[in-house]
Amino acid sequence: MTRDDDAEDADRDDTGGFVDEWEDHEHGDAEPVPESDPRHIDPAGDLADAVESGDLDLSLADDQDAEDLREFVDAAESGELGPADPGLEAQVRIARALLGDVDDTDTDDVDGDGDGGER
């Protein structure tokens, strides 16, 4: 009879840390990492995916200026906000999705009064 934690101990290295099962692979033949791997969770990217796919509906508030958002995207893309990281990339993706919605609304506003209605 074995204790339940004996099986868990088999996954530990000499120092008590868990053995990384991917360490044994050479760089050329490493297996792809599944999205469920906790070492590769990207909540900001997941949020951006949801916004881009339409699963999460966001829009600019009435008192927000789309031009400020465009300036943010331009600054991020030009490197003014520092080196790209997953969080910044997700913010830019979300900003682009919001701007796309603003641009779509502007083209629907044929009478030009800002309410999106027709003449």
C-alpha cells in the first residue's frame, strides 16, 4: 500500500522542486505547449481575444475621445511606451477593436449628428 503523496513525490527532484518534464527535450524537438499550461497563461491576451471576437462587448464612453485612443496606439507601435510585452500588446489589440467599432459607428451615421441615425 502506498500513500497518496508517494506518487506526487515521484515528480519531485532532489531539492524538493517539481521536475520539468519539458527540460529533457532538445530545443529542436520541443513539444508545443498547450494553452492550459499554467506557465503560459496570458489573461491580457485572453481578454483581447474576447474583445476582438465579440464575446466581450466594449465601447468608448460618451465622454471618451477616440483620438486619444489613436494616439495611445500610435505611441505604443512607435515604441514610445517602452518595449512590447504581452500586456501592452493586449492593450493595443483592445484599443484597435474599440477604434474599429467607433469607425463602424461613424460610417453608419449618415446624417452627421453623432447619434448613428439616418437623415
